[in-house]
Amino acid sequence: MPRLGKMERELLRGAVSKPATVVYPATKRGLNIPKGLRGRWEYAEPAKCTGCKICERVCPSGAIEMIECRPEDVKTKTGYRPICHFDRCTLCNQCVESCPRNVLRLTGEFEMAYLSREDMVIY
Amino acid sequence: MTSTEKRVVIPPRVSIPIGPQHPALKEPGMFKLTIEGEYIVDAEVNIGYNHRGVEKLAESNTHIQNLYLLARICGICSATHNGNYAQAVEFAAEVEIPERAKYIRTLIWELDRIHSHILWLGVAFHEVGFDTAFMYTWRDREVVMDMLESISGNRVHHDMNTVGGVRRNVPDELVPRLLRGLDRLEERMKYYRDVVIYEKTFWDRVAGVGILETDVAKRTGAVGPTARGSNVPVDVRFNDPTQAYIPMMDTGDFEMVLSDRCDVAGRSVVRVVETLQAIDMCRWLLQNMPDGPIRERVRPRIQPNEVLARHEAPRGELIHYLVTNGTDKPERIKVRAPTHANWVSMAHTLRGNYLADAPIILAAIDPCYSCTDRVVIVDAEDDTMELVPLDVMRVRANKWYKMHPRREE
């Protein structure tokens, strides 16, 4: 019987084992999402925010913009609050780290496809 | 033909451009091969399609922002650029970072090396048409990708380093999981080492292909596994260790991996054995990691200084030359990525081989086009090679356009 070379056993084992890939949109089981994943940006605790603009200054990609607080927002000390243009965000986590009052957070959410840029502005 | 005269057939010289978009490699790079029949007699490497102006952009960013910008020079070795820049800024500021931060930084570098080498192995299998092994290696690469993701929170851009240390700790409850992952990787890598050496499908395609002699490798300044596959002992981890490589090398357990085969097979063996060594290094780092803080506060304004930071990236020696001027922004940052140093030797390596072997020879230096932004010009007439920086290119281009105006006015 002709031999298949060094990979013979591996190939035969592969023929009967279950697939290594995950049928992703149908199921999320087996994706192994770790706890500290850097995902979608979130303005987590508006009540703590002072509007100090440090996050805007440190952002390496210019994704964070400080806007004047709208009527529905929690009023900050300086009257400004951050919003994130998520199309520019590189998920580096620097804004979260630099924030002196732990206002911002990167959540574990990783499904971040949108149809337009307007949808990607996170308030 | 009834003539009895002996006919000498000289095949015509044909110039074949491979690229910029080509089937062999996934990044833009143009190789102009002059061939006679099936033999490559001359090769010209044209790169620079990926010039993005990162160095200029870095001059207008703060050091902290540059960490993320430089990590994005290259997707595969992002940890090396990120860590080496952090190291350069620390050298300039003359601060010492905590011991634990050094160990974590080195751990990420070594995990990055494992994933980069396994990735290369898969690509090499793919280039020689052995796609089965390509898929199996990439399946097992997921083990190390998951490890990196669980430490740093991102699969590709780990961004673990900051000026003065690292940003995330490696929690103690993660260590057993990492060790288990390393055990699995070691078992798989030992198997792939056997596949590389004993599987004829691969070995027969790479043995004796793409010869790079030791003296040529030295003369053309090859670095990394390309040089070590030609028996040139250059490895910054051993020659000029920094961070946690210093205590690691003091143990004397690790030796530089060299091969005297000088061909693509030699480079493959060096990479595979180096992966096994990197797994051992990771294990050593996890077992000997000291407790303590992981970062030191460094003031954003860095004193005027001029430093050169070196690190052994998966592809070879990476150099960051940094000039600081007392502000929080760099005066000048120059990145010499390892692929850039390997182009010259590759132009030599291509000559005298078959055209069908060109993809694997190109892939054998593990090229990373994003890292390179200059041009190597090889002259077909007198065998000279010339490194042309972009500003010289610009001057030449201006001159040429002046002599050849596009439209008559």
C-alpha cells in the first residue's frame, strides 16, 4: 500500500475529528472570547465625567470628539462630553487608561459592522 | 533538418515582472526577473508601494500615541515595533522599568515570534504547493493567538507596552492555562519539525534552492533567520540582550540556532527549531516571573537625547533610531525593519534558480512589505546593487520628469 508520507496519520485523524472552525454567524460557541477583550467603546459612567478632554488629547487616531452636552446628557463640569467616531477608533484602549475618573470603557462586544458612518458615532 | 552541424540554441532573455499584485505573496512588491528559458539570470526588486509616511506622521504625535502608530507598521510583528519603541523612549528618558514589566514584555515578544514563525511555516508550505500542511499549521497557530488574546485583549495588535512598562498584568490564574497551551504547541511543533525534515513533498522543493553563501550573507547585511540559515551568527537576543533576555541568557540554557545549509531548507529548519526554543523561553519566563509593579510613571516630556534601540524581531534585527528634543514629541524616528535589510541578499539568492522556485525564495526571507519603504536597484550589466533612499528617488524623478515632460506646452 502506498504511504502518504509523514502526514499520513494526521490526515487520517483529521478525516474523523470534528472541524476546527466555528460556523460563526450561526453559533458563537467555541469562539473563546477572553475576558479582557478590547471591543466596542462605551461612555460608561457619564455621572463621573468632568469633561476634562484628556481622552480627546491622547487618542492616537483622533476618534474622540468633545461636544457640548446635549439636553438629554448628564451635564459635566466643563459642559463638554466625549463622543467616539468609531470608524476611526483603533481599539488601543489609551483613552480608558488615561481617563482620571474611569468614565470610559471598552466592552467585550466584537460585532461591529455598520452600514454608514453616522451609525458609527457612539454617544 | 538534415544539417549535421551542431546547433547551439541560446534561449532568448525574457523579462518577467512578478507583481505588484501577484499570486505568490499577499502584499505589493514588484520583482522583475530576467530569465533565460527557465533559469533566472537577473532579479530586480522594486518595493515602496506601501510607503505610508509613518515616520513623518510620528514626528507630529506624542510618544504615547506613537506606540500605537508604530505597532501598526506591521500586523504580524506588531509587538516588536511597539515594544522596541517603548524601549527606545525609555532609553532616551534614562529610566529603568520594573522587573516584572521586563518579563511580560519579553514574554509577548517571544509569543509573537512563535506565532510569526508558525505563520511563515504555513506560508512556505503554501508556496511549494503543500496546502494540507498549510491548513494544519494555521489551525495550530490559533493556540498561540488565543494565548496572546487572553493576555492583551487583541489577537493581532497586542499594544501591551507603554512608556515605562506594560499596560496589563499577566494574572496568576492565567499562567497554568498558558503553560498548557505551550505544552500543546511544543507537541505540535515537534511534529511540524519532522514534517519539514522528513516529508518529501516539502523537503525536495527547498533543499538546495536559493543558495545564499555565508560570505554573501555577511556582505549584503542579511539579518535574522535568513542570515542564521547561512551560518552567520547574528541574533540580538544573544549578541546584545535587553529586557528579560539578560537574565535568560545568563542561565546558559539557550543557544543560538544556526544552520550551515545556506539554502531555503536551512532557513526553514532554523525557523522551526527557533519556534521550539521560543516555547522554552516562554516557559522559562512564566516560571521565573518576579512579582511587583508592572509600570513606572514616566513624565511625558522626554529629555533631549539620541538613542538606538535594537530588538530581534521574528524576521531579524529591528532598529529604532530616536532623537528626542525635550518635548513630548520625537524630533526624528527612523525605523529600519528587518525585511529591508534582507532585500539585497534576496536579489542575489534568486539568480541561478528556476522560475518556479521564485515564490518560495521570495517567501523564504519572510518578507513584510509594510516594513519597507525604500528601493534596491540591481544593475543587470555590472552586477552592482544600490540602495536608494526616497529623497534621492524624488530628486531623480523630478529630473526625469523635467527631461520628459508629460505634455507639450
